[in-house]
Amino acid sequence: MRPEASVIVPTYNKRDRLAFTLESFAYQRDCNFEVVVCDDGSTDGTSAVLNRLRGNVPYPLVTVSGSRRGAGAARNRAARAARGSVLVFNDDDMVPAPGYISRHVEACSDHDVLSRGERWTVPVDVVPLFLGHVVDPRLYVDIWSRARMTVAEKWTLDALTASPNHQYRFLQTCTSNLAMRRASFDRIGGFDESFGTRWGAEDTEFGYRAQLAGAGIRLTSSAKNLHLEHSNDSGEKFRSGLDNFRHLGEIHSDSKGISALVRYVELAVERGHAGELFNEQEFIDRDSPDIVLFC
């Protein structure tokens, strides 16, 4: 039977986090889906993990691979292999809550909607307690009990709720928790692969083209997933990815909004404030979600 949704997971050298993520998809019990993983040239034994899990998870696990070309290219490769009419983009370190896929599918019932789900985080010092274990129901519920809301994510949720049509809404197209109909993805044109292997801006650029194409970007709070944090420095990504933001400015040099964004990122990096651009190391006081398994 053809899957209703295809979960797209690009991966590079995150073997243990990837294994936890893929085992956690076993608790999506209310829809018909497949997971398509693109191994973007990993060298850490990722292929062995994929071989072990294929046939040992209760959903179709499709794998594709290629030389190291970056996250955008990996997502495009996985999308080409996908069979579902809805594409759900989920990173290799993001653990889905029950109902994650079905909520996105429901939100994408309109043809041109990008559904942005809600991201929670397990702090970096807590993550090692969970890696390397079989993700049984007890462990799955336990890790969700450790979930916290970052300052960065709270900013995103507020932006999409209070001003869903503002001119910078494309900034909320974070591909760690984003879904759309396959037809919308094809019409927008997929990810620009010229950003290469550096972190950053390829999802922002995709969101900008989606916005220009008239696609709505909506918050789907009920589609939750959980980031297995791997950094103690929110600014490091922007420092390492600054050239990608400059490349974004070159691609869309006719956009005053993009130019302003790039300059804002440049100034934050130059003045030592890169960590304030998307603060994932500070948390707000908010209770973790109640997780109910569909068992």
C-alpha cells in the first residue's frame, strides 16, 4: 500500500542519535508512512545502523546514499525516492511525539501549506543518558519528560502565532520539523544544493522561495518533536555558517529583506553576539508535553 506520508531524514555522522530517532518512529501508530533516510557520506558506521534497523522497525525504512554534498542535496535525494503525497522533514536528531506525522498530514490538507511543527529540546548534558539503549515505551516516555522549550523556539512560536503573515515568516521554515504536500515541494523547486556542506541558510532560502510562490507557512503546535541537543554554543552554527548567509544574499541580491537579514547576521557574528540569533541554550519555564502512547 502506498504510504500517505514520507518522512525525509538527511544524516551525516550522527549514528547514535539517528538510531534513537528511527526507533522512536515505531510509536507513530495512527497513519500509514515510510521513512526515507539519505546518508550523506557518513564515516561513523551509519550504514551499519541502517542495515540493522531495516526490517526491524514496524514501518518501511528506505535508505539512499551518496557522496558528501550537504543537507539540502541529501533532502532532495531522499525526496526523489519518497512515495508519499506529504513530505515530512525531520532531522537525524529529532524524536517525534505520538501523532507527529498524522498532525502534519492533516495540516497539509490544503495544497500550498508549509506546516511548521513545535520543537522541544533535551539539554546536551542529558542526552548521553539515553543514547545506546533500545527505545522501549518506558525510555520513550522518559526522554519526553526531560523535554524543555528553548528561548529560540518560544520566539518562533510567538512569531507564527502573533504575526503569521509578516514579511520574514520564511525564517520559520526550519527543516527539523516541517511538512508540505509533495506537489508543493515540486512546485517550489526543492532545496538549492549550492549551499554545500556548511550549516545554515539552505532551509531559509527554500522558505523564502516558498513565500514568494504564495505558500502559506502555518504553525502546527500538535506536531511535536524533540531535539537531542549536541552543542553548548548557540552561536557556533552561525559563525561557521556565515558564508552560507552571504551566499543567500548573493542568490537573492534583489531582495532588500534578504540583504537586511544577511547584514543582521554579519553584525551579530562580528560583534560576538551570534548566540543571541537563535538561543538554544536557555530555556523557558514551561511544562513538558504529556505523552500518551498509541499502544
